[in-house]
Amino acid sequence: MSEVDYSKYIRREGVDQPAEQEDVAVRPDMVGDDVTIDEAAAMAEARDSGLIATLRRLFGGDKILWIIIIALMAISVLVVYSSTAKMAYMPSSSNSTSEFLRNQLLLLVGSAVFMVGMHRIDSHWFRRAAYGAFIIALGLSLAVHFVGTSTNGAARWINIGGFQFQPSEMLKVALVMYLARVLADRQSKIQTLLIVPSLKFWTWFKSEKQRRIWREGGWPIFFPIVASCLVIFPSHTSSAVILFALSIVMLFIGRVTWVEISRVMLWAVVGVAFVALMGLGRSHTAGGRIDTWVSVWTEDRTKVPVQDLSDTERSMIAINNGGILGRGAGQSAVRVEMTHPESDYAFAFFVEEYGIVFAMILVALYVWIFYRAIDIFRMCPRKFPSMMSLGLALLITGQALLHIMVTINILPETGQPLPLISRGGSSLLFTCIALGMILSVSRQNIENSYKEEV
């Protein structure tokens, strides 16, 4: 067959096309001895206008990551529907299990809409919004102590426009965006940049070196980390710890020297010691949880009545009851004894009903998110979106593993939900927003549609 010039069959912007030519791009591999150019054009038009093509355009980015997200959301429906039976049958409750399920489905759909919308936004807009998002999240986290809603002595929720949410969940995402931005902007001098001032605070204004540290690294990097942890600590100690750990990881991803990272950690040790000695915030609650955690490992708890056991011990009983294949959907026995089986101990509840085998698959899904983010990080040619995507993936995977370690008593109780699965709007919404940002970066990697960073 003679050589064909396929370029004349591809429509170009600004170039007039022949009247008889269809506005369709034809691939060379679509044309053969038995297929004419016109037939190939018809095939291409059908391909580009089909449902599958529309879905591909709508759900861009990493396809495996999309599958993982859908699987986790499906598990959330199962967990919430079964675990809320205790809440539905309480005398004070006016909702049935179906109503709890309907609310969770609405939250899932609404959060998914945000995720799809975020993944269609190019990452340079996230870069521009990083400073503003962080300031708003920090301000809301501070305002919650004055105008927020308190539960068990902790102010964690704030009401805006009829929607009640936890600003701490927003701050986790915003802090990753902020640190990715400031670290990306300083990559040319990051190996020599000093960000941590001396513990000798009386030298901050006298020493030229200390003034330079505050000016170049202290105010833009060190202070926002400290401020983020401080505004959350009084009401949610575990979230403050997560923010600090996340900040350390972001400093590592941003190639900050180990000397500076160790200085940040030294400041943290001094701060924790001061808080413990002064009994500030919820340090008494944290101390009680640590005592309970230690007692489970060091004391014989086999003869303690079930009603006197801690929630962590009950979650361990649930995991033991689950065995290899679980008791079956809706057959949990320990859910009536747990305080929050649908949120704080969702993993233990899942193991009891579906068994260790499916639980290991669930853990693998969370770890898989991190590994997909590593590939996205490696493929990304820009500093900010690469660091942001990896930091957000670490936030999601790390919080999931933290939740799981609490349920098996590796760590003291934290009250952290299981991302995408536990019942609750704030965690679900901002987890989906974070995943949308990661998918945005993966989409741009595939499309190669990055703009130059300034």
C-alpha cells in the first residue's frame, strides 16, 4: 500500500479545513488494506464520542488510584450501615440505620463531587492558593476556641453556613500545601538555609545571625509549623502530633538538612516537657490514655468485666472475634460495647465482621495510595506539585495506619478516624479534597500540561 500523508486528516487550530473533511483525528494504525480513511474517521469519531471516552475525560489521572478510592468508599457504606445500629436503637435516637446510611451516602457523593472538581484544577492554582488556604485554616482553628462547639470539654467544631466541620482537618491539608510552596520556592538554597532559631530566645534580637534566621527561615517555615500545632493542641492533642509529624516529613521531602530537622525536634521535646509540667491543654486526658495503654500491656485484664474495659480493649476483642473470615455482615457483637465503632474504631469493627483476610486487603489499599503517590512524585517535573502530592498521600496513609495501630494497642487512643471509611463529614470531605489534588498532579503528569513555576 502506498504511503499516506495522515497529517492532512488532523484538524489544526487556525487552519481552514476542507468542507468534506470531518473534524476527527485519525491514527495511522486505524488505516489498513481493508479500512479506508473515511471508515477510519468514522471509527475515530465513535471512539471520541462514546461513554468510555467521556468518562476518561471526566476522571483523568491515575486510574489505579481511582479504583482504590471507589473501593474504600464502598467499604465505608458497609461499615457505617452496620456500625450505626447501636446509635439507631438508642432510646434518645430519632434516626434509623437507613437514615444514617442515607446521610453517609450524601456525604460520600458530595465529597466525591469536590474530589472530581479538584482533580480538574491545574496544580498552579493550588500553588497560588497555598498561602491563603493556610491563613484561613489557621484562623478558623483559632476561632473554634471562642465560637466553636465543644464536646467532652474540647472545642473542635465550628459552624459556617449551617455546615459544622472541624477546622483541624482543613489545617492538615492546608499545611501540606503551604510547606510545599515555601520549600519549593527555596530549593536553590535549601541545603544552606537555617530555619530554626536558638533556644536562647534572649539573643533573637541582639544577634545578627538570629535575626537572619528568623527572616529567611524562621518566619516563613518554622513559625507556621509551631503556630499550627499550638492552635490545635488545646482541644485535639493527637491532631497536633500528626501535624508536627507531617511537618517533619515535609521538611525531609523538601531536602531540609538533618541538622535543622533535629533542631525542630529538639524544640518539640522542650515544648512537650513544658506542657506536661504545667498541665496545659488536654495533657491530663492524654496522660490518662497513656496510663490505660500501659496497663493493657503490663496488667492481667482477663478478669475485668466488659463494661470496665477501655474501648481499645474492646476493639482487640472484636478483632479476635473476627478471626480469619469474620462473623459476617451485621453480626458484630462488640459494637454495642464500643463508644464510637463507626468512627474511632472502624477498623476493629470491620475486622470483626469481615475477618483478617479482608482487613489485610484494606490495609494494602491504604499503603497502595502511598505507592501510587511515589510514582506520581517521580513523574512530576515541577517542585511544588510533586511535594504536595507526596505529602498529602503520606497524610492519608499515615492517619490510616495510626488508626489501625490504636485499635490493636500499639499506640494510645487518639480518636483519629479511618480516612474515607469512618463516619463523619469533615474527615471525609478534606480527605477527598486531598485525593483530588493528588489526582490533579497525576492528570497533569499524563497530559504534560504544567506551567512554569515562578
